[in-house]
Amino acid sequence: MPEIQADTLIQGRAPDEVWTLVKDSSLVASRARHVVAVRPLSEQDKTFRINEWTVLLNGSEVTWRQREAAGPGLQLRFEQTAGDLEKLSGEWSLSADGDGTRVSFVLAYELGVDGLAPLLDPIWSQSFRAHADELLRALTACAA
């Protein structure tokens, strides 16, 4: 399963401050140009929540529902429960770094077209890399 890793340093913000933003998917997504919508499908509680994401990837709208669970520590794990992809999972993690916060984002996916994977995976990896970079850019903008 291909995996995308991206990170950024948000200067002047403590991990707890950035954590509040990471947990608010709709806020970060509203500043990401390629995100069409993030729609909450379950009430946020202490263990998990479910959101439906619609994003533009490779010129097409791709939709999935993801279950998000916080912890341990400043980590937010997510996993697709339904959607256009065969599998999607990942994690946000935060740590102190000097006078700021290091934010790491990992995303793994599987398209579900095994015979075409060698041809399609590089194209989709590029799109998911742009997705990760844009989410980090949006998070940085929210923290400013």
C-alpha cells in the first residue's frame, strides 16, 4: 500500500494550540483549495467521530467516510469506513520543536485496481502528496 509522509514546523505555537486546530477537520479543510467539503456524520465524543470528505484529486471528486480517533498523546488516526478508494488510513501527530510545533501527516491508500496499480499508483501518489501538502499549508494558515 503506497504511503505519503509530509511534515511542517509551525513556529510560535505550542502543540496544544495546534492540536485544537488538527481536531477540527472542517476548519482546516475550509482553507484547503482542493477540499470540496468535510461533513460531520457523527457527534464528536471522547473516543471517535466520523466525517465524510470530498476532495478533488486528479481532476475528479473523490469521496470517503473516515473514522477519526484521538490518542495516544497528540495523535489523530483516521481510517476509511466507506468510499471511492479500496483503503485509506493515516495519522496526524504533533510534537514540540523549539519554540513551535512539528506536525507530521501520514496517509496510506489502496486504489483497489491491482492490475493497474503499477501504472496508477505513481499518479495517485503525486495527487495524495499534493493533498497532504495542502492540508499542512491550510493548518499553518489557521495557526497564523
